[in-house]
Amino acid sequence: GAVVSQHPSWVICKSGTSVKIECRSLDFQATTMFWYRQFPKQSLMLMATSNEGSKATYEQGVEKDKFLINHASLTLSTLTVTSAHPEDSSFYICSAEFGDEQYFGPGTRLTVT
Amino acid sequence: QKEVEQDPGPLSVPEGAIVSLNCTYSNSAFQYFMWYRQYSRKGPELLMYTYSSGNKEDGRFTAQVDKSSKYISLFIRDSQPSDSATYLCAMSAGMDSSYKLIFGSGTRLLVRP
């Protein structure tokens, strides 16, 4: 139980385009989901906390207009990277809260060329 | 100073060895401590979760917390090649979604057959 999926697992896009990443809780409902970014050999850094039906809470230094988060249902949150640039290339991981734990998705590797 | 410090490794050990992974932290408000395992290009998977100081054992894994020294450890007995992964410590001041999980940078472990 408590499985979280992400789609796509890997995406390459051109600079200036937008990319949408989906995070789904497959066998449970999650009021709260989290989005993290992980650069190579570095830790997971929380970008934002997403609550179903309300606006996301962004961490300091994360641009709200660049990283659009929508948590439209109890099983789906999306992260849209708008006007992507090469420096946005990273591993994006979501997690969903179930009980006292966060269950992580498998991650999405974004490469912006 | 980072809130959570973790030696990045890599740590290379022969199969069957006892592995010791450690993290130190500076924020005395942290009360919950977790260890995650992350295989390459995958999301983190929760291994152990502890609250109080002392030891907690689960199979080959033992988590140890020393709040007075702000030091946590994960021991792996009889290490196997399949244990080769990056191990991330994480901690928070509380267990609901209003408390952020703060991750260490991860220690890469290689268990040689």
C-alpha cells in the first residue's frame, strides 16, 4: 500500500517551453503533497507544500510563477515548470502524506536543452 | 552551517561487513528522525523512523538517536550488495504537514561482493 507514482519519469524539453509533471497517490487519498528538487549528489530540497483545494505554500527562494502547483484532487498534484531554462534541469520528486509518513514518488528527471 | 550534516562518502565495504552511517544536526527542535534509502534515479524509500533517544531495530537495520549529542546513526549488519544505495537521514520538529522534513545530503554506500 501507499504507492505514489510520477509521470513522466524522464523528460527533455527545449529552453523556453513548459513542462508538466504529475504526482498521483495510487491507493490512498492525500490531502497534502510535497514537491522536492534534487541536484546531483545533493539532498532533497523542499520546493512547496501542496494542499488539496488551496494554494500551494512555497519555500523561500522558489519562484511561484515559475513552478506552478495544482492539487485539484485528493490523488493528484501537478507541477508545471514554466519557461524552462537549463538551470531548471534537475530531479523532481513528489511525496504524499499518509498518516505520519511521507511516501515518495519515483522522481522525474527533467533535462532542459 | 547546514541544519543537517551527513558525510557524502562514498563508503565502500565488503559483503557481510557492519556499516555505520551517521548524521549530526544543529536544531534541538528536531524530534523525529528518519532514514531513507535511495537507489540511483529513484525516489527515497523509508527504512526506519524513530522518535526517542536510544536504539530501534528492524531486521538487519538499527537506528540510534542521541539527542544530547544531536547525533543519529544507522547500522546495517551483514551488509549485502543489494544494500548499495544512497542513504539519506531526515528529521523534523513535528509529524504533521506543517513541519518540514530536512534531509541530509546522503551517504553513498557500495557493498562489494
